[in-house]
Amino acid sequence: MSTPSTGDQTIYQRPAELLQNLIRFDTTNPPGNEVQCVRYINSLLTNAGFETSILAKDSNRPNLIARLKGQGIAPPLLLYGHVDVVSTANQNWTHPPFEGKVVDGYVWGRGALDMKGGIAMMLAAFLRAKAEGLTPAGDIVLAILSDEEAGGDYGANYIVENHAEQFEGIRYAIGEFGGFPLYIGKQKFYAIQVADKRFCWMKVILRGPGGHASTPVRGGIMARLAKLLQSLDQQRLPVHITPVARQMLESIAAAVPVPMNSVFQQLLDPALTDAVLDQFGPLGSKFDAMLHNTVNATVVQGGGKINVIPSEIILKLDGRLLPGYTFDNMVAELRPIIGEDAEVEIIRYDLPTPEPDMGLFDTLAGILSKADPGAIPVPLLLTATTDAKHFARLGIQTYGFTPMNLPEEFFFFNLIHAADERIPVEAVNFGANAVYEALQNCGE
């Protein structure tokens, strides 16, 4: 792969081309190898006149910090995102995932949505601010990160623990993953992320008599595993209406016509929530994980020989916790499903974070209302997990704000981490302009 040119001082005017260049670096994690991609970004920034810092736990997994000086009359604003991507293994792509082709008005490739598209928006806005001589109210700090897809140990977690001085005085950050449209009825909404769920990765250990497989065993740990998996598939964990979810659903209910408005109001009644979600069909999937702690079984380990009944099976669960809930809450909610005799151990667990600081919401909402009149911005509780959890330890509130004006038929969540990931060229341009508006307006 040839290295994209870093000498073009006008690349910020073509965010989609910038995205193409980023996609062409294969930063699949594991192993990551984000170094060449970060070097390319670093060259763009230094050629534009920025001073940068490279901070790395591993030289092949670097992070980059740059700063645009402001007037000093407002706190700094942080822009951050990750350049690592998930694997494309065993996926059938229409166009090669690391060529960054533009076909039918879309940029195709791994990371187009998650989240090199967002990086392209931020970089374009940051470079534009320098080129146009913008002096914002406060400094703008740009952080390009590695390793988000594996938890951030070489990225956000590392720099928060070892270089917290880089983020002194910052109250708000813009990161992934929000600013995308939701179409409900005939109304268009933009979901701005103000909170996300947290990792609660666990292993459930089942133990029982092993032995020779020539003798039938009834009710052994294999049968118990089957029942456990079936129960996880058929049962939701209890309903929880968090403040962000309530605000989002109330905002939607106020904007949609009768009788749809009453359906959204019923979602806020825990006695009715699950029944309403079932009636919603595909629309219900958008809100299901927002209203429950969740678990998905992802790995089974047990047995080593075909003629030996195992005496231990380990089932690994990807659990995600709503804001304010803990590992103990998760285990208590799982017990009726997995039984009392199964052992549960933590693999990885993120501590709860405080309720979101909504102080920047109106500013970001105003930018989207101006860019797309008639659409209604609403707060979002993202059901995935982002690097926001690491910066929250420094008291920094993240807003997921990588805006994309997408057509109603474009189901982008189905393309994240999947084959044929792509983003409309115009959506990249829309986001870059919106982020630039944020740099102009935040702190005023």
C-alpha cells in the first residue's frame, strides 16, 4: 500500500477523500498496528502548523494529541476518536474493505462508520479551523486514539492514567457515536449521545460429574448449558427507565402524532415496556437494550475429547450495564435465569459513571436543527460501549457527535462491524461541517 500524500493543504475541504486515505491503513484490532495511520494524521497536522505529541504504551499502538489555541475565556473542548477497526475475517464484501473506494455515492470500507468516518469529520474541522484562522473561546484538543475496539488499554485508558495533564480543565468532549437520524412515523430525529452502557464481561462456570461418554448421562452439565442458553434467549432482564432514556422517549412522544405518542409513553411504564417492545417489531430493537441490562452468550469452553464427558463448562457472556448499575446488580438479575448453582466471575467490568452533564446539549442540538430544519434532536443512551468511560474518570462529559444526514432506508447500525460497511459521501461532508460549527460555538 502506498502512503497517501500529506502535502495537500486543502485536504480538509474534501472530508470523504480524507476518509478514503484513513481506510487504506489496515488497523484491524487485534493486532492494531495503528502506527502508520497515526503517522499519516500527524504529518497532516504538522504540515498545517500544529505541534503534536505522540504518547504510546507500545510504539506500534500510538496515540496523538494536538491543540488549537483559543482565547482562554472558556474551558478547552476535547475532540477524540479511534483509528483501530474490527476484523473483516469471514465476511463477504462487495468492494475490498481496505481500498476506500467511492461507489454509488458511498465510501466503502472497514471503519467508514466506526469510526474513521468520525475521525475524518473531526480532522477536517480541526484543519479547517487552522486554515481559516479560527480562534475559539477555549482551546480545542484533538486526541487520535488506538485500541478502542479492545477496551482502550493501549489508547484512552493508557493516556488517561499516564498523561492526564493533557486534559486539564476540560469539561466536555465530542466523540463517538451520535448525531445520526432516527425516522419514527413521519418525523425525523437526530440522536445525540450523552451516555453509553458499560462492559460487564463475565464467565459462568458449570460443574458436574464427568466420565466415559459411552454411558448416557441425563441432566448433566451439557443439558444444563442447553437450558441456560435457551433461557438467556427467551428472557429479558428487568426493565430500567434511566433519566436519559426517559428524556429521549418523552421527547419522541411529544413530537409524534396520536396514537403513536401514547405507545412511546407506555414504554415508560415498566409494567408495559416489554409488551410494547414486542409489538413494535423492528422499531422495538432500537429501544430494547436502552431499557434493560443485557447479556449475550459469545464463547463456550468445555471438553477436550469426544469420548469424555466434561466435568466443567465455561460460558462467556458479553454483559452491558446501564448507567448507575453494577456487577452485583447484573448477577442478581441473572440468577433467576442461570440458577443458584452456577458460578459467576468477572472478566472485565467498568465502574458506573455519574448522570450526564447536559450543559452542551442545547448547543449541539442547535447546530443540527440549523443544518437540517424540521428534524428534532434528542438525547441518546448508546447501547454500546465507547472510550467515554475512560475520560469520565477525569470528570469529562462526552457527547457522541459525528453527525450524519442519512436516508431513511440506510440502516447503518446493521453495517457497523459487518460486511459492506459504508457511508454516503454527503454524510461525511455534513458531519465535518457540523463539527466545525461546534468548534466555533462551544464555549461562547
